[in-house]
Amino acid sequence: PAPAPLLELREARAAYDAITVLHGVDLTVAGGQVVALLGPNGAGKTTTLKVAAGVHPVSGGRLLLGGRDVTGVDPKDLARKGVCLIPEGRGVFPNLSVRDNLLMMTFTGRSRSEIEEIAFTRFPILGKRAHQLAGTMSGGEQQMLALARGLATDPAVLMLDELSMGLAPLIVGRLYDQVAEIARQGVAVLVVEQFAAAVLDIADHAAVLVRGRIEKQGHPDSLRHELAELYLGSS
Ligand code: ATP
């Protein structure tokens, strides 16, 4: 049986002022699943995540969490219900140490030691770098720290925007292996990428967004050809 949907966008529309950028997006992510949302620059991928996190309002359609309508619910209430967005650029504090970046997450009610255990168990390198300023680490390590900060919130839904940005393919592959592992523990994972290869290897389902519309969705393998054409055509 298919796992129950955790995060659902139904016919979601969104606009910036008078300009509509999402024209009715349908997307479902179940616990334990990695869903990849792919598409060219400006397609509306980041806006889709912002809508799902409640930080950008829908101008039509609905947002559901665990089957409940949460359209219009405050982002901080969605965060309390386990919705976590790791933004493009990672959102770590470059002038704070790794440890301090993690300790800020005690706002979640978790203790320092719990948070460090979560972080250092999944990413041992962060333990070794605990006293280093985050901004002096490699891009891959900073992305690990961003993921660790997200995990500290005990997310039910984890959303990642352009995790691969500026990273070597080998590093991206390793990070996505960790993301797949996180999903395997029951988290619903929604990943946005402009270029797809690495995430298609771990995604259970993929959707292609073009100009605010889902052009196609299905098994990642069924979309490889489509994506190749899209990128060759748009470059
Ligand atoms: P990218 O890969 O470049 O981040 P994207 O697929 O994530 O692209 P969005 O960032 O969601 O796309 O942008 C969708 C559209 O909305 C684009 O046309 C963009 O110019 C526009 N847009 C995004 N943010 C704003 C904003 N704050 N104000 C006005 N228009 C915006």
C-alpha cells in the first residue's frame, strides 16, 4: 500500500503582486518518500517551497498537512507541526562556529546534547569541526550543517532548495545519500533542483515544473528524457 500523503499542494496558485507564477500546482509527498521538483530557472520551484512552508500565501488552491487543510496557517505554526525548509544558500551563520549554529536550534526545546548527537551522528565531520567558523568550511560541510540544523527541528516534512548549488558532483551524491537515509526514517522529503542527475538517483517520484505548471510527473526514470530535452532546449 502507498504511504499516506503528508504534504499536499492541491491546485496551488501563487503570485507576486499582479503576476501569477504558480498556475495550479499539484504535488504530494508521503512520509518516507523523496520527491524531486525540477525545472528551469524561474519556473516557480522556490515559490512552491515557500507556499508549502507557509511563508508565501496561495492565491488559490489548498495546502494540506497530514490530510488537514492548513491553507493560510502561519509559517511558525507549520514549523511547529514539523515543516522545515532549508533555503537556497543554506541559511547557516558564517561568522558563528558549527557548535553555535547548532546550539541556536535549542529554541526547538531540544537540549544541546540532543542536538549535537543528532548532528554529529549523521555528520561526524561536523563534530570534528565544532569550533570552526561555519563560513570557513567547504560548501559541502556547510550544507551538512544546514541539514543538521534542519534535523534538529525533528521535521516531518523536510524541504531542500538547490542543495547542489556550487558543489562538486561527488559531494552532491554523498549529501543526497544522507537525504535518502533521512527519508528512510519516515520523513517526507521535497527537493528542488534545477539540474537533476544526482537527485533522480534517490528520488521516488519526480515532477517537472515549467512556467508555474507541472508539465509531467512520475517515476524519475520516466522523466530523464524529458529533462534532457528541457535543458538542451532552454540553454
Ligand atoms: P530559480 O531556480 O531561479 O530560483 P525558481 O524555479 O525557484 O527559479 P522562483 O524563484 O519561484 O523560481 O520564481 C518564479 C517566478 O517568480 C520568476 O519569474 C521570478 O522572477 C518571480 N519571483 C520570485 N520571487 C519574486 C519576488 N520576491 N518578487 C517578484 N517576483 C518574484
